[in-house]
Amino acid sequence: MEVLLRAKMAMTLALITCLYVFLHFHHSYSSPSRPLTGVHPLDVKYYDAELIKCKDGSKSFARDRLNDDFCDCVDGTDEPGTSACPAGKFYCKNIGSTPKFLFSSRVNDQICDCCDGSDEYDGTAICPNTCIMGGNIAYKKLEYNSESNLDSVNSRKTNAGIKMEDSSQKLKKELSQY
């Protein structure tokens, strides 16, 4: 009798666990209220409908299939926030810097491609928001082996009108005293 009671309790516990897991994942992956990830702001309204058409017109899909990590549309329309579709694009808002699109294969690949870290939302990589540090400045790569670049760097003036070479010489002199 005791063995039968334990078996029933184990079966009930297993059933409750399965039900909990199903409801948890169903809610977290198919809830229409979850924020859209990887979507350009001009496309947000496109995803409001319950039945959404692939942008290439090939088929339609239900809203609960949006970002479910399964590629329903060849063009990646249904997976803007995952890496499920090879042709997909992920939109980085990068507030404070320059927004950009990434190939969807770069989503959750443990490399921070968006300066706001939005492409690594699964928690396997910690991406600090570095957008403000860069602002909208386009960085120019210098070739440090080139003599002309070294000359231009050495002769640059600061905002106060002091040549950088003067400042560096003064700093070297002060440091040599210690």
C-alpha cells in the first residue's frame, strides 16, 4: 500500500513539474506582450497583427511564432531577434551612438556586436552599454607605420593652442626628476 502511495505521489509531482515547465516556456516564448527584439522602430507596427505575412510574401505566420527560434520565413521576417534564419537581420538601436543592422548569425554568439549589448540578450555574455562613450563619432583608423601620419599626430595642437610635442617633452622632463 505504501509503495502504491509513493508511486502516485511521484506521478503527481512529475505531472505538476511538466505542467509548470510547459506554462513557463509557453508564456515566455509566445507571449505577445514581450518586447520585440531586433526590430527597426519603423517595423514595429508591422508585427502588431495576430497574423503576420513574411515580407517576401511567401507565407504568413501567427504572432506567437515571432522570435520562437524556428525559421518560418525564408527571408527571416519571423525571427528578427534570433539567429534562426540565415537571411535574417538584427537591428541594434545603439541609443547614444549609431544604430545598425547585423546578420542574425551574430545574435547570442557570445560576442558583443551592438554597443548597447542588445544582440546578447540570452545572458551567456555580459555586454556593458558602451554607446555613450563613442557617441556618433566615426573613428578613423591610423596607419602608425606611416611617417606622414606620425608627423601629423606629433604636430597637432590641443584646444589651448599648445603643441602636443611640447606637452610630451615637458611631461618627460617632469617624470625624469623622480
